[in-house]
Amino acid sequence: MTKSPKKVAVLIGGWNAEREVSLISGASVCKALEALGHEVLAIDVQHDAQGLIGQLTQQAGGKPSIIFNALHGRIGEDGTMQGFLDIIGIPYTHSGVLASAIAMDKPLMKSVVSGVGVPCPEGKTVSREDIIKNGYPMEPPFVIKPTNEGSSVGVRLVKTKDNISEIEEDGWIYGDKVLIEKYISGHELTVAVLTHKDEAKALTVTELRPRHQEFYDYTAKYTDDQTDHLIPAPIPEEIAAEAMRLAALSCQTIGCNGAARVDFRWDDTKEG
């Protein structure tokens, strides 16, 4: 049991494409906090700001000491909820408004970190209308990404012209702007980073090997026994060291706070 138990409100759910993931991870967060002796209040966040304020401020025993933000995706991770919590004056976990907003906007994040030397895939942001009218800005293989979704939601891998119509289909619900990036073959690496104020410490490099999917997609991330997590990644020491350096640099550059993660693709067929 923790020496100083706190009243913790855990924000879960929401109403975006990652609602179900948030409910699952939020339940695990609540269980862990309760095991540590904290008083936990789980709040399934709805599209109702006034109602959320009431839930957070009108509890018996007063406001929570801190909010654990277990929301995923837009609203929860893009600076919107962070700004809301700043206004009502309750401290919360993870990064603040600016870092959250930058990190959730893929083209903006690429622009910011590439300015300090972090290598990013060749890519271009275009409108869906422009794609339908003029075609894609590069030849396959490439990756189609929504500009501001998390958890690989909406990500499409286009390796040949046979499946190039993904963005033209009526099922595309992720907005008008689309990020098209050159496909990088090889290994999927991720680096966990702990940040505080102006310091960032990369912990280790993990390699993610999906068992059935072609890349680390939504299913591979959130379905049991779909992905092997190799910790530490079985890669050359110099590659691991560079990934950790770049991860820490990225988090420092945008001003992350608390726990963060930076993902890489490493093509081991090319030097470096």
C-alpha cells in the first residue's frame, strides 16, 4: 500500500474511435491504483462538459487530488481534455496542452522533430478530394494515415496498385486531410521514455513482431497473443542507442511530461 493514498479520478471511455480501448486500459489502471491503496473514481467521459465538471467537483470528500487521464485518441490525447482540466484547476497525469496537441497531429509532429535532426519518412499531407481527382502523390508501396488518430486507427498499407483505392471508399471516416508516407520495410521498434520538466530518459527499445498482421495495426496492438514483444530488442547496440537518443530528443523537443513513447521503423537492409 502506498504511504500517501490519494483520491484519484480516472477518465475512461470518451466517444471517439478508441473508446473501447480506453475502457479496457482504464479498468486496468483503476485496478492497479486500488491495489496501491488509492481511492479511485472511474468516470466514463461523455460529450457533456458541465456533467464532467459536476462529477469531478461535487463528490463527497471534495475534488480528486489528481486525474489519471486514461482516455485515448482525439479529445483525450490531443490537448483538448488537458486544456479543460487546466481551466478547472485539477492536476492530471501525462503531457500538457502543447505537447499533446503537437504529438497527436502527425504532420506537425514530423515538422517539429525533423527540425532537430530526427529522421522521418518521406511523406505528404493531401486532401481526400485531391487524391480522388489527381491520384496519390507517390507510387506504392506507401502508407495511408489519418492525420490525428492514435492506435493505428485508419492506417492502410498500400504495397501495389491492386489495393490503391482505400482512401476513395465511402468507409473512410477520418477526415479530409490524409498523410501519405513512403513505406519502410523492416523492424517495428518502440522506445518508452520518462520525462520530467526539461529532462527525458529513454528506458529501453522493444521490438514488436505481429504474428498474423503485416504490420503493427490496431488488431495486433489490442488483441491477446497477436504480437511478440521482445525486450530488449535483439538489434545492434548502436541502433538501440540511436533510437533511445532520438526518442528522448523528440520528447524533450515538444515538452512531454510523464510517460511517453516514440515509435520507429528500422530497415536492417540499409546502413544505419
